[in-house]
Amino acid sequence: MAKFYETLTPDLQRFIAEQKIFFVATAPREGRINLSPKGMDTFRCLDERNVGYLDVTGSGNETAAHLEENGRITFMFCSFGEKPLILKLYGRGRVIRPREPAWQEWHGHFPVMPGERQIILMELQSAQTSCGYGVPVVEGSLRERETLRRWAEKKGEEGIRQYWERNNLTSIDGLPTHLLDDE
């Protein structure tokens, strides 16, 4: 049976910290829903009502475009271990880019990574747990892929910027991401 929370309890925060994968979902008012898996130890519980992750360069930038349009965001964590649990976080999100003054305030909460693009923050409106009985158990441990990190290191700052110009300035539905505005 689903249970709702207004804040992230210490137990929920521990559960989040233990997960190697999380999922982020956003949607524009009209257009495609975006659902992306994330990892690389980039997610942080900042307090009982605020969470966020360091967003690194990827093939698209849907989350930023959708947050700029309407601010709605959902995170999902699910246990792949013996003890089943699904946790969804619902809230309002915002994007912090390296050129913005708030970057210095928030960046210290996250690991330094090649290809850093922005920080996605969410103010929690509610959290929901459910059983997770249908999620498979994964035997053995999950390990991080090094592919994205190596790709970003090889590209370098100028190569990443060129990639952003070609691939990250609008969503697949044509919404602006504001990634390089006002530079």
C-alpha cells in the first residue's frame, strides 16, 4: 500500500543514498514526456525538503527545457536488492547553471565531474513509497560506466561547449533550455 510523506525522513534519505540509479521525469505542457535514468553518484538530499543532482552533458537537455517551461519534476528510486521499495519524489524544480551566482552556493554539495552542465534542484511537495514487489532483484553489485566521463574528458571544455551548441540548446519539442543564454 502506498504511503505519502510531506518531508524526507532520515530512513528515506538513507534509502536514496544507497541507490546507484535514479530516474527523473518531466513533461512540457504539450509534447513528449521525458524519463531519464541517471547515476554516477550525482544525487543528493540537501535537507528534508530539498534534493538535487549534478547534471552532466548528455544527448539531450529535456529536463532543463521542461523545468524552464513549468517547473514540474518527479524523481524515482527503486530497490533492486532483496528488500523491495519504490520511492517517488514530486515537486517543483529549477536549473542552476555554472554562470549563475547560485552555482557557487550549490556546487559544493556535488562531486566535480567532467562535462558538468547544470544542477537540477527540487523543492519537495510530497514523497510516496510503494511496495516494489514487481521490480527484479539484481544479483551482484552495480558499477558505474566510465564511458561518459571519458567522453567528456576527451572532448574538453571547448568540445563540450560545441556539443551543447549542436545538441543541448532546445528540447526535442523545440523548447529552449537557456543553457548558453547571457554568456
